[in-house]
Amino acid sequence: AKLNQLHREMASFQEVHVHHESEYVTIHRVHPETRQGVLLIAHCAFGGASEQAPFENPRLYGTAVTPELAYRLRPAAENTGKSEDGILHGLPAELEELDAPGIIQAADERGTYTELRLPRGFGPGSVLAVRTRLTDFRPDLDWKIRTCADEAASNLDLGALNVALFRCDAEERDTTGDGAYTVPGVGALAYCGLQGWHAHLQHIIPQNDLGHPLCGHLRQGCWALDYVSARLRKHTEYPQLVALADWFDERWALVKRVPNFLVPRYFALTMHTAYQALVRRALRLMPGAIVGRSRFTNQLALTSVQLVGHVRSAGLWPQNTGCSMSAGLPHFSTHHMRCWGRDVFIALEGLLLATGRFAEARDHILSFGSTLKHGLIPNLLDSGRLPRYNARDATWFWLQAVQSYCKMSDEGLDFLDVQVERRFPDGETFVEWNSDDAYSKSSSIGELVQEIMQRHAQGIEFREWNAGVNLDSQMRDEGFNIKVQVDFERTGFVSGGSRWNCGTWMDKMGSSDKAGIRGVPATPRDGADIEIVGLQKSTLRWLAELNRDNGFPYSGVTAADGARITYVQWDQLVQDSFEKHFWVPEDAADDAEYNVNPGLVSRRGIYRDTFGSSTEWADYQFRPNIAVAMAVAPELFDMDHAISCLHTMGTVLVAPLGMRTLDPRDMRYRPNYDNSNDSSDPLVAHGINYHQGPEWLWPIGYYLRARLTFLHKLVLANSPEASTKALRTVYHELHANMVNLKHHISTSSFAGLP
């Protein structure tokens, strides 16, 4: 009867805490609001059970305890467990009432507690129950915790939200001197902000996993609570974070008064409440069209907050004001390694333009534009102090970003008239960033665009400033010599580089003496790179159209031989040359129509990676760079050839998340990257195979865009039946890719895509 009465009462006691120790099982059921509960301890009567099995008396902090029942079920002396009549009658046993458990009131450094001691004779088959009631508990604690979070976040801008939600260990140390919180049994959190905790709480909460090391740590003390609010106060560059810290401290004061076994619950409730409020605030501050469309697009939008923040050692300007974009966390987070030209402008449309963060996009374009030198955008910005110009592709990704900004922002083509102070006034000579000459002259964005085109047309050749071991300890001396040119006689393609440097994103430099590859690039990709040609074509088309419509005052460039080339002519030359020099026909009988060396072809029906490389066989390697050109300049491609190549890319290069960086058929294909490899193998030592097979994610976006672009072309050119089949095929593939990406961003501790 007593048990039945307890069962009826506990119908609304939805929280259950279970603990197993030796031969004992402890179950505590608690009402989620009143916090009244029933604690049951059972001594199991399994075979071999002992009368004196060890048991640590439970201590219930801040809890009053009232005995309810204590019984032992003793089996009858003669108990065979057999039934004579074929009916189960149960085991013959006697019910013995036991004394009430001992209830001892005491206190220690953690506060007052009630210790529960087992009654005499509490052997196998015994059970006791006590009622529990918190002595210093606010019945409205759940309500109190959930209130005012949106108000606490209401004045935070996206820079402050970067601090509150994210910040990897290196970023935090760079700014405040402290690092990420370390949870015993878990390790350092991926982020110092709330996302670092949320990565674990999102699994703990739905599974009620009170055995998780984080819960154990919270029961032991309140260090984590103090860390959460204290770190916010240390970010003095964002004084509006004080309101959020106050919100936390007000709730922590209440949470610290509850018994230690309840701290995990209220910590999780507080953190979840704040996290949701911060996410809502962040999404409201990003007015881009994709924000709010789905959970996945919201998760992608939050990576914009994650990757754009303020760190003291790396900004967009030498005086380091404002936020800057990281090339990837946690490895590229501070100092000169934070802002990379190609990475910023590959990501700019997705992270900043699509999310409506036009001011930040503008700042990045202006900052890199201000450092234009030798007709190139820097590979490494270094806040404009000591930028490095060893990338051939960064400039073209910058130009693509300028085009996208003009098309997507309200500022439009007026942006081309914006003046930018030049870090190097003459565009050639190095001067210190804090000298009187630095930033002494200005150019408009449009003038910078024209300068880039003109410098490429005339040819670029220089030796890197400060060349030597202080600039790059791995590179051979020849690698510091930079050369870029345009072949106006045959193709119009921009080409450059040498076998001793790597001017594109596939930039792994050999560093192993044991393998004999120090100073030998794994993927020099010298010559005309397919993605640069695509970006070049996109820029030429845009400038020709702008000039035609009186939106750009320059009609063309002057070549090195003095010949005048209009943008219309240059654009057409590239258009006419592309298929002939990049397509590898499916049928060898067609090779005569194209510039193909049949002896070097390993796969047909594809576009080659480069043209004119000093190592000719490298031209024919099958890589994902094709997708970039297809996405930004689809007009370059014969539709049938493009669709065939895209199909091959889908079956050969597309991987679970991103794209393989090299055809598995290639003899240099090595898919497993290990930077610590100290072998003598020149194909893998010191991670030289970084771009020789390992999967990279960012090209998959261009690939999917290319699939959609050529699908649209196919639909327009074919019958409804063929179009329907094509639609089903492509959208099935897109959905399959999205499934993996959605799963990864939802489960990764970094809440991003690699």
C-alpha cells in the first residue's frame, strides 16, 4: 500500500537520478518544479550477495530528509522455487520491517548536508525510501533562470557575440591572456564561449547523461560557473558584455545555493537559455536572405560570427581596429597567420555577403586593396605591416569579391569610386607601415582594379622583399622570385610561377631533409591554372560589360609590346582558347582538335588542372579546381563537355564532405595526411601530400554551384522528359551532400565545417 501510494505521488516526479554502487541501487525521483522527491535505496539479492557489502553513505546537501519506509524480504528457509500445480505462486518469503535509516545533520566547506545511514540488517532483499525536500530552494528558480536573457544580449554586436559564443584558445590568450576551460575527463573545450559548453550539453541534456565528466565536475565545485562570467568581464574591448556577465552572476548566485547534485541541471538550464538568446541575437543582426531559411542555413550563418572577430595581434590595419576573418580555427587564429588573401575572398561571399554583413565585407576588401603591390593582393596580410606577396590566385579571388560586393550590396557600383589609402604609395617600393610615406597616397577601388589588370598585362616580375630564411625557412632561394605574365599571342591566359614556388591554394612546401624534399613544392602548379583562368574570365566579362554601360572608365590594357587590348578582345581571346587548351576529349581520335599530349593522358573526358606547366605531366592531373572555373565563368565551357566532366568529378573526386584533391588513379595520390610523418618517403614526409588526395571541403560549394548552373542550361536545352531526369539526378546528389554536411556541423565540437 505504501509503495502504491508513492507511485501515485511520483507520477509527476519526472526527473530520475540513478546510481549503482557495489550491490546497491539508488534511485532518486524529483518533481521538476517543487524539487520534492523520493529517494529509494535497494540492496539487490543476486546470487553471492553479501550481508556486509560496502556502501558509501549518501550526503544530500541542502536537503531535509524524512523516513518513509524500510523493509527486508527474507526468503523462507525451505524455498525450492518449484511449483507443484504448474502455477506460479512467487517465492515463499517473509516481509520484515526494519528500523528507520539514520539521519545525521552536518556541515562542511560545501555547506550543510544530511547524511543517510543504512539501518541494521539492511542485507540483500532490503529496500528503504525517504522523502527529500530542499531546505533553501526557490520554487521559481526555473522561471528566474529563463528570464531576461534576450535583454542581456540586446546590446551585443556581432563582435561581442564572437566573444560570448566562440573564441578558440589561441584567440582568447591573444586578447586576455587566459585560455579555454579544461574539464577533467574531457579536456580543453573547443571554444571559450558558450559554444564550447554547448557542444557537450547538447548531448547531455536530451540523454540526461548525469554520468558525463562535465556533470561530475560541476557536482564537485563551481569553478565552471565562475569562469563563464569572469571571462566576459575581461574582454574590455566590448563593455556591453558586462550586462551579460551580470545576468550570469545573478543566476549563479542562486545555482550555488542548490545541492551539488542539482548543479548540473541548473548549469545546463542557464547555459542553454543564454546560448539560445545569443544565437537569436546573432541571427537578427544578419539580415542576409539565407538567414532563417532552415536550421542548416542558420548554422552556416553562425560560422560567420565564429570566424570574424577581434584579436589584438591581427587586424585589417596596422593600428588593428575592428574585426578580421580567420582563415580557419584553431590553426589560423592570430598574428600574421590569421588573414590570408585567398581564404578571405573565397569565403567572403558566403560568410559576409550572403549573411548581409556588407560593412565587414567592405572593410576586408578595402584593407587588402590598400596593400596592393606589384599588381598583387597579398597572400598574408599581417595587418598591413609586413604583407607577403607569394600568391598568384589571391588577386583574382579579390577581384571576384569586388564584383560580388558591387552586385549584392546597396552601394553597388559606387563602391568603385571609394578612395583607399595605399600602404605602398607607388605600388612597388617597400616602406615601413609607420613611415610618413605609408598611406600617403590614395586610389579608388576602380583604379586598383585597373592597376591589377594593367600590371598583369605588362607582366609582373620581382623578388620577394626580405627574401630568405627570415621570410620562409623552407623555401629555396629560387622560390622567392615571382613572375606572372599573359600570353596575348595564343591564349590570353594569365600564367606564372615556377617549379620552386607554389602560388595557388595548393601551397604545401617540402620541409623534410630525410626525404630530400626541403624547398621542393608538392604542387607548384606553375603555368595557367584552371581556377585562375576562370576567375580571370569572370573579371574580363564584368569589366567589358561595365565599360560598355559606362560603369567603368577603362576600356582595356596595354600589353608589354605596346599593343592596345580591349577588355572585349581579351575576354574573347580567353573564350576562344579555353576548350582547345584545357579539354581532354573522351575519344583519342579527337585529340588533334585539342592541345593534347596523348602520352600523358591518364583520364579522359575531363578538364586538365593547368596548362603550360614546367612539368608537363602535371597539366593532366584531375583536381577539383575545375569547379571554381565552372561556377564563376560557366560560359567558358562546352555544355556537353562540362556535364560529362561534372559526372566524373562526382564519381571520382567528391568525398563524404568535400572533394579529393587528386584523382585516386594518379600515381601520386596519397589520401592520408600526417604532418608528423618523419619517413624518407618523398610523397608523404612532413605531410607533403597535403593536396595530393586528402579531402578538402571548400571546393564542394563551387562544385554544387556548377552542377546547378549546368543543370539549368540542360533544362533549357532539352525536352521535359530529359529535364526531369536531370533534375532528379542532381537534386538527389545535392541532398546526399547536404545530409553529410548537416550532420557534421551539428555534431562537430567546433560547430563548423572543416
